[in-house]
Amino acid sequence: MDVERKGQTSSASESYPESDPPSYHSSVSTETCLRKTLRFLRTNALLILTVVAVCLGVLIGFTVAPYVDKKDVKYISFPGTLLMRMLKMLILPLIVSSLISGVASLDSKTSGKLGGRAVLYYICTTLIAVILGIVLVVSIQPGKGTKGQVDRTGEAPSVSTVDAFLDILRNVFPDNLVASTFQQFATVPTEVTKVVNGTGNDTIDAMLNTTVEIEFVDGTKDGMNVLGLVAYSIALGVILSTMGESGRPLINFFDSLNDATMRLVWVVMWYSPIGITFLIAGKIIDMYDDLGALAGALGMYTVTVLTGLAIHGIIILPLLYFIFVRKNPFVFIMGLVQALLTALGTSSSSATLPVTFKCLEDNNGIDPRVTRFVLPIGATINMDGTALYEAVAVIFIAQVNNTPLDVGGIIVVSVTATVAAIGAAAVPQAGLITMVIVLSAVGLPADDVTLIIAVDWFLDRFRTMINVLGDSIGAGIVAHSVRNELPAEEDVEMGTVAAAQPAENKQKRSTASDGHENEALERERSFETAM
């Protein structure tokens, strides 16, 4: 017994000698935990500030709204207005430089594969979103029995359906590239006074025998023609990739412009928490009187749209990412939180584009050559959230009017909503304009778009988040699909890419293209360690 006790005493003394008592281990453990916490906070400081900004904006908005006159909203929203102006300032140089440098760094075959796979992804996900919206609105029937209960708000925009589709093609080929940086072609309604059954007396005709008609004429409207700039940038990038040494100075210029613009984006991102706080607070104060519609006659309509957006964003898009990439989609989405919250605050996928670039390249390790090519196109034509919203809204309006749509009408809604979403400008509440196109296509009154304007500002923020998420998931899928086909950056010299390379170089390309993914894995491990 004494021997056993001596052995136990000896082993106990060996487990923590006098020079290394248990209190020392406890202090080391506490210090390590504190270091990990500080490292986590330092690494994710911007993300944490943005989350706090969203919560603070909602709190300020609902707290101050009853006591603030709407005339003062512009002063409260001023810091947010500055953020919007900063982000919009960066859109033009970012889109042009990223597309040209991205396309010029690839050969025409690789560019074709990137573009083809991206467009195929956009079309498929947009169709899935439309079908999901139709299934939900037909099943839930939020507009049934609400005729006369929904108040109209605002005015419906005047749009010619055929001209609206033709305007999309006209804007792809701008006649003035400089003008396309601040305006776009549009068929606009104009009041035309005509004389009916004239008497020959101009004065009498002008007073008694005139009628005013609305005619659609060629014109312009304010706003950047992103479609035209994207088309021109892709064409110029393809040409530069074939010019060899003579095209290298221009490629270097756009590479430098892109790098400088991304540095500016990083500076603006640190201001974004302040801007997002006051953007959200100002919008809540401005629309405070319409909040009752969210719980009133439009309550079920709002729930239907949000349910569809949630299913598409939480189930369908992550499932597609997992199927094609075979990685955890929610780790990928965690790297996008900054961009998603910016989309929530600005309700503009174009204004969010600079932040999306930063999140995909820095947090998720996507090859910049892929993001430069795919993201500007996606922000212009890929509108999953808008397509779902339009499908739900049109059938909801039909239900309010007691006008059932047959299978043919639903198919028309599907096709028209998909095409209209592609043509929707990536700016706040652009969906209202394309909504008129879809309503006209199925024979519903265009003025009925005023039934949903009261809640459009609210839903617009969430569908913009899904638009940005869809663009980002698409970039991740396309990057994975071409990871073994992208040329190594050291193989791209003087604007040209070797047509054929030995097998060992192919392995080198694979290793180079996977470098960014390896960086993302390192961040994931460090994140888990910090937690």
C-alpha cells in the first residue's frame, strides 16, 4: 500500500512539477483562447461591423420614424447616399477594366467556354426561380379573395412590350460609347396632339377638334448602359488577346486600372457600415406609413415572395454548388456575407459589384480571371430573385382580379419573366418596369402594378441579395469547371496563349489555378481554429 501511494505521489509530482503548476497551464490556455478571439475579431472586423450596421439601421429606423417628418429623411439618409455614390462611381472603371483584362488574359477558346457555361447557368437558374415562384403562388394563392382590399400606390410606367425587348438589343450595340457611360437608349412615351375632322380654321381646330394620343418614340433615359459596355469590353478583350506584343501596353493599362480600382473598393468597404446603417434607417422612416401593408392585404403576397427567395437561396443554389463543386456551399456563402449585406442595404446588384469582387477573390479564393469575366455579365443579365418576384407578382395580380391563368398563360409568364429579368437594369426597383412587360404579355392591366408598389421597396432588398448570391454561386461553379483548362498566368505572354502544351504543363496549369482554392481552404481552417 505504501509503495502504491509512493508511486501515485511520484506520478502526480511528475505530471505537474513545481516549475509548471496547474495554474500555469490554465493561464496559458486562457492566453491562447484570448489570442484566437482577437485574431478572429481582427480578421472579421469588417463583417462584424456590417452586421452591427444592419441591426443598428433597423433599430434607428423603427425608433425614430414616428417622430421624424418625411422631409427630413434626406438628411438622415445622407451618409448612405454618399455610400451609393461611391459605389456607383466605381462601377464603370471596374466593369470595363475587369472584363477587358480578364478576357485578354485568356485565349478565345477558353473565353468561349467560360461565357457559354456562365450563360447556361444563368438561364437554368433563372428558369428554376420562375418555376419555383409559379408553384408557390399557385399553391398558396395569396391574391384569392382580396379584390378591393389592396390599395393602389403610385403610377404604372408606360412601356411598349415589343419596344422594350428591342431596346435590350439596341443597348447591346450603343451608337455612342461615351454617351453609354451615363445614358441608355429607350423607347419613351410622348403625348402627340392630333386634329380630328378639321374645319380649315386653325384656331377652331386647335380649340375643339384635337385629341391627345400617346406614341412611343426613340429617346434616351438616364443611367449607365451596362449591356453596351459589357459587349464592347468583351469584344475589345478578345481582340487584344490576339494582338500579341502590340496589344500588351493596353492590356497592362487595364490590369493596372483594375488593381487600382480594387484598392479603392477596399477603402470604400470600410465606410460601408456607416452608409448601410443610414440607408436602412432612412428607407424605414420614408416607408413607415406603408409598413401596414406588409401585415395587411399584401401580407400573404410578401410571405410568398420571401418563401420563394429563401428556398432558392438556402436550398436550390447551395445544392447546385454542392452537386458541381462537391464542397460545403455554406462555407462559400459565409465568405459572401459582406456582399449580401451590402446588397440588402443598397438594393442594387451593380452597386454591390465592387464588394462582390472583393469577397469572391479574397475570401473564397476564386481565380480573378474568372470573376473578371463572369461577375460583370452576371450582374447585368442574371436576376434570379427578380424573375421569381415577377412570376409571383403577375399571378398574384391575376388572382386579385379573379382572372385565372390557364397552362398557356402560365407558360407565357415563365418565358416572359425569364427574358424580362435578363433585361432588367441592376438598379433599385427596376423590376417594376419589367413587371409591366409581363402583365401586358398575359393581357392583364398594366396599371395593376400599382397594387404591389407599397411593398416593392421591402422585397427589392431581398431579391437583390438573391441576385448577388446567384451571381457568386455561378462564379464558383464556373471557376471549378474550368480549373484545369485555364492557362497558368506565366504562360500568358504578350497577350497570346500557347495553343498546345505538353502534358506536364497541363498539370502545372491545374496546380496554378487551384492556388486560390488552397488559400480559401487555409482561411477555412483558420476560421475553424479560431472558433
